[in-house]
Amino acid sequence: MRQAITGFHLDEEGHFVAQLACGHHQHVRHDPPWMNRSWVTTDSGRRSMLGHPLECVKCEENSPCDPARLSLTETQEQLGRETD
């Protein structure tokens, strides 16, 4: 089932994870030659993919939602408010 990307966060190892509209998370690695997702490596690239659908295997498996996480954008916005 295809679900829209609503945000991104970093996992414990520093890999980007897409947050999907369904509440699931999915790694989106740039790992050539196996996975070519150069858009993951820049903030503007990740922002350009917001709303883009990804296939969500967890939805197909009827898995429960992943724990909620703040997206990078939300985290940056909160840090900006704290320093104002």
C-alpha cells in the first residue's frame, strides 16, 4: 500500500527514516549501487520528497503504527523557538 512521506528523522546509527502518513516508518538510505536515493543526502532533497508515496510493507502486514517521533523539521523548529 502506498503512503505519503510526512517527515524524516535519523535512527540511532544516523540513517534517515521516512515517516509515513499511515504512522509507519521506513528507512530511506542512499546506498549505491543497490539503492540510489541521492535526494536523502540533502535537506532540500528530503523536503522535495514530502508528500511522495512509498510502498509501505507494514500496512500490507497490518502492523501497528511505529512510535511517534518528531521529524527533523519539527525538531529544528523547536530548537529555533528555544533560542529566540
